[in-house]
Amino acid sequence: MTITLETLLTALTTDLDAAVRGTVPGMPRIDAVGHALVPYLGDPRLLRPDQRVGDPDRYRANLLHVADDGAFSLVALVWLPGQATPIHDHLSWCVVGVHTGEEHETTYRLDGDRLDGDRLDGDRLVVTGEAIAGPGTVTGLLPPGDIHRVTNSAPGTAISLHVYGLDVSRRGSSIRRCYDLPVVR
């Protein structure tokens, strides 16, 4: 039997669905989703050729699947060399698997004085870690405290698969807030 893109994508989303629904929220869900994602990373049959093409202006997001009830979304991000996200956090949990290429992630914590609500005063970001992830690497993010930036600092195109715990087609993005604050190491 020949495995097609459609059958492979269906198998992946079925495995992701079982991982999401078969676990409790928090790190158990992130771990289960990561384990479900790993076997599909790097498989060249998973994406159409047009879903592997970058955009010269910014990283490109390809929505691959949204669960019928919005419990999760699967998105393929394509990064050309030098492209990066803003420093941001998320609305929901997220699991990222590097499909091809390499991504550099910098994590931060917010440090400073808080006023009311989301208003910031005198705040800054402190770098808490840096990691380079290659093909097959999986990481998870769990708000709050998931402030990070992702960059393709390698010479080739990078593609990563992102599983978000929300319907990104309704929200438009998984990003909650972008941070334009001073950064200290």
C-alpha cells in the first residue's frame, strides 16, 4: 500500500487527537502530544511542495488541520535563513517539532515592576536559556511563563510543525502578546 500525503496527515492528526483527549491538561498533555508528533517529523511525504516554500518577507504559516471542536490545531511554519518571530508568549499550550533544518530558540522571563493588569512599567526581559533544535527535536510551551523568540539562524530553510491547544483559524494566531522591552542577559 502506498502512503499518500492525505493518509499520512490523517494518521498524524488521529494520533494527535488521541494524545490531546487521552491526557490531562499541563505537562502530561504536552508530553503525549510530543510523543505523537515525533514519528512524523522529517517524513518528506507529510507536506505538499507549496507548503515547503518560504516567504521572503516573514516566516510562513500553513494551517494543516484544526480539530472539529477546536481542541487543537496543526500548523507548519517555514523559515528562511534569518527569519524570526517577535519575542512573544502564547494563548495556549504548544508543542513544536523541527521537521527539517534548524531553529534557535531564546527563552525569557519578565522582570520589573507591574502596574495594573497587563500594563508594564520599567519591565525588562531576562534571557533564561538558548537552544538550537535540529530535525526530530520536540519542545513544549505551557503558559504562563512561555516567553520566547524563535530564529532560523542556519543557512538553509527550516520547517517546524506546531500543535496549539486552540483553533488558530478562529483566533488568527496563537500569540497572546508580543514584548518590545529591553533585554538583559
